[in-house]
Amino acid sequence: MGRKILFITTDQQRYDALGCNGGGVARTPVVDGLAAAGIRYTRGHSQSVVCMPSRSTMITGQHSRTHGVWMNGVPLPADAPSVAAELHDAGYETALVGKAHFEPFLDPERRFLENRIGVEGSFGAGHRGFDHMELATHSVLGMVHYSQWMMREHSEDLAGFYPNLGRDWNVNGEGGGDTGAIQVKVNPVPRERYHTDWVADRTIAWLDSLDADADWFVWMSFPDPHHPWDPPASETGRVDWRDLDLPERYLSSAAAREALIADRPAQWAGYYSGGLVANFEAPPSFRPADLTGDQIREINALVHVENELIDEACGRVLARIGERGWGDDTDVFFTTDHGELQGDYGLLFKGGYHVDSLLRVPFVWRPAPSSGLEGGVVVDAPVGHLDLAPTFCAIAGLEPPAWMEGRPLPTSRDDGRERVMTEWDSVFNGVEMHLRTIYRDGYLCTAYEPGTEHDGSEGELYDMNEDPLQLDNVWSDPARKALREDLVADLYDSLPAPLVDPRPVVANV
């Protein structure tokens, strides 16, 4: 019997969501316990700050310019390299339960298998190397397994969810709750029918289908805490929004926020004022400048509730793994695909804003106790999602294939790693943007390539030691010119070759 792998992901979760990363509101004892017994990475970065490119990096171990999913809406080819396939071919039982999103959700013609199998009641055996795929998303109005189950078995609960899929995009600007906050809704759904517990339940059911001596890899992928924010109403009393402080990066006055944003490349001010719709990640009617402090507090309270529910769901799955006798031989990973602004700088959602709010993510690995690896380790070296697939291979005793661009995660405090990169590409609604970011030596440097909003001379540079909140953009500081040029040169030297013929966008999400 070999080491098993439980790979847990959330969607759009901040680094500071966890207690072990300094979060002081949501109670996350399960993941905090994994970090205490394992390895916690303080500079884990996503290679893209939106779902589809990031998730494609996790499964391939490649940068987005290599796997080709350069923005949301570009499907990952069905025959793309997959770490699940590598493990499956080595004898592992493999499953993905929850949110996949390698293919677009907006797919009324059912062109993509992820959307067909829920309607058909099948489980995608063999797709991307998974024996079993049982899928969920944030909505109950889609074609995935969770949505079909809710429509079939619990149609009385459908109206309680925020209808973020299957409706006109502009309607997604509706607000609710106590403050009228955007994409907030009071949801009377019983907790046991909400997608967080459903994902845990279905993961346990799949694990229970396995023989005791099976080697297995399961990707348990929670749709939360991604917007809309509509957790079960029975749970919202866990956190009273009125008791919350505003985020550290939320400057107290509108004038201060506007001055900070004005010192950054043009799309920051365009988004804040509502004049620039640069991607599908926020409704076009949303104007961040109108966002109130109380609305931010209410949204953040609901996010904290969702994070607690995820932590508890993880605890149930880990308990079942222990009951099956697998606890000593199971490696557990916990991360997310990207972060969320959550009121930082007066903004919400995500997009071409390469700051810690979005690109720094929770990153925890609890090696199997039988591995002999040391626990209680904190690694400050920069790592990324592209390092996950090679690590899974190493656990299985496989040499990572040459097409993987990452390398196995470090297990000690310093293995000489210097840099990690993040990219953003978007062509949407007449707006074209391309950002390239490197984190190295305590600096976060973003170069803006030419597009509709930028001429290629703009950028952002933050000294993370002096300015951990990224409030002071020193890109244009003459004293930092040599540093900036060195970082930009290193960035382009370290990235793979760019896409020559980018695949088309077939849907917006």
C-alpha cells in the first residue's frame, strides 16, 4: 500500500483566510492543524488570478502560455497533459469531486464533457485521467451533477440561491442582505444541501467505494468562497458583520483611495470609477467607487462563514480517511486557485490587479506521517501552482515528466528558489490587457505589455519588506530603475516562450 493523495482546493480564497496565515476571524482549526503538522508556504503564488488558467496549471504543471488557457473561456484541450493521467497509469484510483472548470460553464450546446456528464448522469470515466468526476459549481442552475441533483431532488431550495449563472450578466449587479451588497443573498437552503457539504459527502462516498489497499488520488474542489455570497442562512450568525474591521488595504477616505489608485496603471482607476469593463469577473453595472464600508463588512462576514464551513467539511473527510485506516499514508494539500480583493483598495472580485490580495494564496502540505518528512515547517521560498503536479508525481514514486514546468515543492526552509511568476491576459468587451509579474528577493514587479489601455511603459513595483500592503508603487522611482530593469529582464528570461497562435475564447466563463 503506497501513499495516497488528498488534494483540496477552494475557489477565490485569500491567503489571510486561514488562522495559520494570520486570519483572525474565520475559525479554521482543521487546515491550521495540517499546517502545524506539515509545511506551510508563505509565498505560494497562483500563475493566473482567474479560474480556468489557474486550474489548468494545477493539472498540467505548466504556465498558462504553455497549456494555452490564457484567459477564462478558453477550454483546456481534452488531450492536454494531466497529472491525474500520470497517476492513473501508475495504478492510482483517481477522482475529481466538486468544481473542475477546465472547460467553460456557459455551454448550452453541451460541447464540453464537464457539462454533459451531469445531465447524462455519468461520471466521465477516463476524462483527463480521472476514473470519476462528480462536479459542482456555485450555481444550482447549471448542468453539473450538483445542480442536476438539486433540481431533481430539492427544487424547493433553488430560489434561495443567488442566480449568477443562466441570467443576463447585468442582473448580476443585484444586491441583498442587510446592506444591499452586490451578489449577496439570504439563502434558506439547509446546510446539508449546500454545495460545500455536498462536495465532502460525495468525496466520502467515492472513498468508501475503494478497496482498503487501493492507492488513490482525489481532488476535492470546493466552489466557495467565490461570489456570489449566499451561504446557508442558518450559519450566517457565526460572524456578525457589524463587528468586523475594514481591511487594512481599504483606505479610510475616498480621496485617499482615489489618490492611491491614480498612482497605478490606467485600468485601476477605470475599474474603480466604473468606466472600464475589462473582464467577465464583475458585473458591468458595478461601480466600486459606490461600495460602502458596511457592504464590505457584510461580504467579508459571509466569506468568513463560507471558510469555516469548508474547514469543517475538510475535517469530516479527514476523519473518514482515518476510519478507513489510511491516515498515516495520506498526503494532504490545501490551496486555492486565486485570491479575492474583498474590499482592498476599495475594490471587489478579481482581474488584472497583481497584488497579494489576488496572487498570493494559501499553500499547505501535510506529508503522510509515514513519509518521514519533518512537520511544523514554514517555507518562505516562492512556490507556485505549477509545482503541485511534480510533487504529486514524486509522492507516487514517479519521475515528473518533461512537460511539467514546475518542480517538487521544497520540504525545508530554503532550497535556493528565487522567483515565481504570474500572468494575466484578457481580451474582452473591446479591452485588451497583458500583465507579467515576478516575485523575487522581496519585490513584486509587474510589467504591462501594450494593449488598449497601456502602451507598454507602465508597471508596478512594490518593496514587500517596506510596504507589505502594496500601498506605494515605486515603478517610476529613479532610485529603483536598475532594480526594476533587472527584475523585468529576469521575468522574461524565466518565462517559457509565449503562445504563437492563442486559441479562441469560446465563452465568457
